[in-house]
Amino acid sequence: MIRSGWKYFNRVSFREGAVLLLLGVFFFGMGAQAGLALELPGLPFWRGPAREKTGGAPYQIVFEGNAFLSEEELRACIEWDELGQEGFQGIAVDDAAFQMELRYRQAGFTQVQVGYRIDPPAAGGIVRFIIIEGQQSLVQAVLLKGNSSFAADQLFSLEKGIGQAIRKGGEFSYVVSDFQALEKGIRNFYRAEGYLDVEVSPHAYSPATKELRITVSEGTRYSIGTITFAGEVGEDVLPQLQDATRPFIGSSFGPRRKLFISSEVREFFTSRGYPDVRIAVETRKEESSSTVALVVVVLRGPLVRFGEIVFYGNERTRDEFIHRRLHFAQGDIYQSDLVEESFSDLYATGLFTKVAMDFLPDQPEENRAFAVEVAEAPSREYYLEPGWGSYEFFRMQAGFKNQNLFGMGRIARVDGAVSTKGYSLETGYTDPWFLNRRLTADMPLHHRYREQPVYTIENTGAAFYLSLPLPKNVSLKGGYEFSQNDITDIDPEQNQHLQEASYNKASINLQVARDTRNDLFFATKGYRSFVTAEFAGRKLGGNLDFLRLNFGVRYFHALSERLVLAGRYNCGLLLPVLEQNGIPISERFFNGGESSIRSFREAKLGPMDADGEPLGGTGFNTVNLELRMKIWRNFAGSLFCDMGNVSPNREREEIPALLLDGRQELVDKTLQNFFRDMRFGVGFGLQYLLPIGPARLDFALNPRPDEERDERSYAVHFSIGMAF
């Protein structure tokens, strides 16, 4: 479930916010009593509709000759702050007239003129803008000639506004500056592709036909023929340099290509201890040939080693912690790629808002002191997260986190939650660099109390997890968990085969996940998939023996800018092993609710006992398909179809006994019924998108309610966060 609420990140923000609020209320009240007018930059409608004050004298703004643009649109062109500071004189009024002309030209009025006259207060106090609009020029067709190597659509797209207008079709405003920018873009594009002699004629516009013509003379396309090296290259590295620059041979030659080659050669030497290397690329263009010969001249400079490494700006963070994130040490040969990796690793800690690395000035040529300067981010975080769920109703979470414990980047946290159905308290310690490797160790302790639909559980436990990030957005996580569980308020039929309502669980687990989503709250592309395996055993310190397997994937695909298709599939299998016969109710799978099959209330999908209470199961499937659309501003809507089940589910009278005391038969029935008795839900939802996740209202219909299980024909859910 996605977390929701408002976060307050440090204690200073509380004090500052309170003080600013009180000051704002005080000054607002004083201003209102004094009859002062509010003036906000860029929002002229906060002022009086006709009169302005400057230097204590009232002036009226008047527009004459405007037919195409309204008075409101023209007022939007005026920088009111400048007029208020400068008075209706000189540059401020002149700039307002210029902005009006610019607005007209953007609408295709190429001959527009805007003048002004200022009448002093004695003559009425009027600033009069006099507008001669002229005729609006529209473009109906753009003709591009001489472009044999590239399609017209490709070249038109170099100027976004023109490209969109042409694709849309119909007439659009003739804006001279836009077409001049298009000419420049076409010229630069051709030169980048090797057409060094290209010529693009100034565009010609015909008001009578509304046609605009641009002519291109492409000339010869030049490519790179050879790349040779001169200067302080060295025979030992020449073959490697030739290999590094070989991909450029045969490619089109342009000004940017020289920069790419220069950067490639510079990086080659800076990664080998020569930070002062100087590179020059000389061009030799052969007559009667379309190839260009390049000569790369290299001046290496001295071989440099890291001297003393000094740190600046780390008031809370220890030097030792920063030093461990560096990929180099004193005495090592300078390598630019190792400096870049160190820079990335320091930023990735999340402890710094700024990282800068460079040699100190005035250092000897060979051994140079190296400085690492950082600006530390706030390390303490407080949060308060109110929320709502269709089962829990109101809920509240609060917590504290120190992300730089002891100045070594360790994390200590305390989290608490309370709702109408229970409470929880958790504390934990995390080491993101366990054993000085990219290995995260997490050690949480927790105590939880929760009233489920058919039982109440009180749970106290501890765990130890290790997680490792892998390439391509893959993560690996595993660990050990131990918990003491006390179950109360169980229906007698549920508990008739249990010897006790309390048990200890000790398990080891492993999860592999991959996440490519572009957003955690409202994803429009990418997916997240995971596979989890958990083994609980008496030999690990508990009272249960079982194997739990879970698999899940959620996928998001943007059909348009406003329309997203989302899908999810989750399933699980819970098998008693070794000496275990049945599965306690608190370990079973349940289905139905605001985040699974929305046509059912919480945990109400699946087999029921004689009293109509859910039994849970040892297998389940959940399938969701949802079409999401942004409607207006922060409002979004969705249409969805849900499908799912709980297994075993066929023999109602036998299920309670199977779940509690039927090991092999329970396994057989679970597998036989795994894809049977699917229940459905269809419906629609409305969401309001908040920075911390959407507030969501869902209405779902059950097309085939089972009367024997007392299933309802519909369900309504209100909660914070998307269903998946």
C-alpha cells in the first residue's frame, strides 16, 4: 500500500512556519484596516480595473485601435511592478508598448505599431496606448525546396511550434522570428550531418497565396576519411587511441564531431594520469574529395598522482565515511573515471546537496593535494501521515529518522501507526554500506496489534535483512525473521483443531525484484515484478514448518498523454512441510478489498465458514486491469476489471478441517483448485492527485454474487493511494 500524508522534515520548519503564518495574518489585518490594495506581480486583476497610482498621482490606462486583442490581453503585457516603480515615464511605458507589439507579432501581425502618449494629472492623468494593428498574416502552406537528403517533416520539426502547426493542418499565424529560427535550425542540422557548404535562403512569404517558401542548397556531404595523431602521444598508447577513435571514421563530419573526438581523446589521457592534457583537432579538407582528414595534436603535460586528500564542508559527516566512498587514495595515479565514480557514489548516499572535487591551486606538477568539498543535506526527518482506508477508516502514521547516525551514514528510525483497527510501533537500524560494500543491512524491531475481520493478532518480532542492488534496476533481498504471535477472537469453528492460539514463527526469505516504473504514485510506463520465497521451520527457532511462494508483476503503458493502461497479476502458494499439518489462520492468504478485488469488502472473497466468516486459504490469484485517465488538473478517473480467488475453495464443509489438519490433502486440494472459482468485479474510480499519492474513491459491481456465501452485489471504497 502506498504511504500517504504530509511530511515535515525538520523541527526548524515548524517554528518558521508558525512565525510566518502569524506575521502574515498580522500584516494582512493591518493592511485591510488601513484600506491598502494588494498588488501581486504579474497578476494585474488584483488591481483596480481602470486606475493606477504612481508617485501619489492617479493615472488611467487607455487602449485605442485594438480590435484583435482585448483590453484584458493587452493589460497582461504590462509589467505593473516596473510602472509602479518608474512611473508612467520613459523606459517602463516604452517597454510595455514593445511587449504589446511582440504579442501582436506572435499572432501574425507583422506590420503592427504601438505608440503611447502620457497626459499629466492636470490634463486628466491618462496613459494612452495607440495601436495600429495592420493586417494579420496567415500561413496555409510551407514549401521546402532542395532537400533531397532529408524529409520535409523532419526539418520542420526542428522548430517545434511550426512543426506542430503543419502537422495539425489549416492556417496558422505567420511569425517572422519563428521562421528565421527554422532557417537557422535547418542550416545547423545540415552542417552537423556533414554538409559544410549548405546554404538556406531567407524564406519568402506571399500574403496573396498564404504560401511560404524555403530553399535549401545542400552541397557536398563530407565524411571523416582518416584520423592521425601528432605531438606527445607515445607509441605505447597509440594502438589504443586508434581503437578508441576508429568508430568516427566514415561518419559525417561537422563542427560538433571535432568536439566529440577531442573529448574522447582527452578522456583517454585524463583516465591515465594526465589531467592537464591539451588537445587540438586540425582539419585537412582535400580538394575534389568528400572526405576530411583529421590530425589530433596531443600535449600530455606531466603525469600526476594524488597527494594529500582534504575534506571541506562536512560538519556532521566524518572524514572516514567520505574517504570510504572514494575510489582512489593518496599516491595513486590520477584517473578521471575514478573521480567520476567517487562523485556519483557520494551523491548516491543522499547525505549531500553538493559535491565538488578538484586539485588545490598552486600545487607541484607530480603530486597534488586533492580537495573534496560537500554541502550536507538535513539529516533528521520527521513525518506525519494521515490516511484513510475502506476497512480501517481513519489512520495516522508518524515517525522520526536520522539518516547520518554517528556521522557514518547509518540510519536510525522510529515509526508508529494507529487506526480504528489497531496500532504498531517499529524501530530499526540500517547500514547502507554493510562491511564497506554496496550491501544494505537492516535490523527492525516491531510490536503490532490489529483486528482482522475474523481474528485479532498481537505480534512482536525482530528481523535481519541484507539487500543488494544489481544492474538493470534489479534488487536482491534476503534475511531472517522471528516473531511471537498471539491470536484472539477466533471463531470456534476456525480454532477447533488448534492446540493453542499462540505460536512462534522463525523463517528465512529471499526476494528478487526489478522496477522500471517512472513514478511511484501514478506510473505511466515501466513495470515492477518480484519473486519471493519464505521457509519457516522449527529448526530455525519457531513452531511452524511451511513454504510460502509469491509472484507479482504490475505493468504500465501510456496510450496517450492522458490515458494509461495498467495491469497487475499477483499469486501465492502456502504449503505445510515436514511436521506441519495445517496452517494457522493468521498465516493464510485472504483476498478482496480496496487494493485487490474491489467488488468485495476486506478479506470477504473466498470460502466461508457456517457463520459466514472468511476462512482464508493456502493459495490465491489476483488479476487487475485498469484504464486510467487524467481528467482535469489534479482529477483523474479510471475504469477497472478485477478477478481473483482463494484456494482451496470447492468443498465448503471440508475446508476448515483441511486448513487446520490435513497436510497432504490440503496440498492436493490447493493445487487442484488453484485457478478455480474466480470471482469478478467491474467498476470505476475517481482520484484526486496529491503530491504524496492520490485520494481514491472506487465503486465496483459483483456481476455474479454467491448467495450461499452472502456476497454483496457491490462495494464502495475510499482510500489514499492507488490500488496498485
